[in-house]
Amino acid sequence: MPTYDIATRAQALALKIGGRHPNEEIKHITGISVRSINRIVDQAIERGLDLNNPIILDSYVADSPRSGRPSKQAKA
């Protein structure tokens, strides 16, 4: 699954909650699949997005922690 930068996810979220653009148009504008658009919206709502007061915070569209083995490299 491709990953999208935070600005692209925020743009897709803004277009979707604005209600004026269908999913196919958002897909054309941002390059994000319809399924991913719906997932971004669902995650934003889970993270506290209020559709009555739609202010988009970074935490709504930030990357989720990834599972897996931590890196052994020391962070410089």
C-alpha cells in the first residue's frame, strides 16, 4: 500500500468533509485511491475529528505507528 505525505492526506480529508467533491474527483486531484480516502476519513474521526467543527489537526492525518522489529541503528 502506498504511503502519502501528511499534506496530501489533509487535502483529501478537507475535500471529503467539505462535501462538494465526490470520491472519484478527490482521487483524480490527490492520487489517493477511494478506499484510502475513506480510511483516512475514518481514522480522522477516530482520532477526534468533529464533523460539526471541521478543523483539521496534524494528529488526525499523521502516520500511525508501524509494527515490527525496532531498528538497531542508533539515532544520531
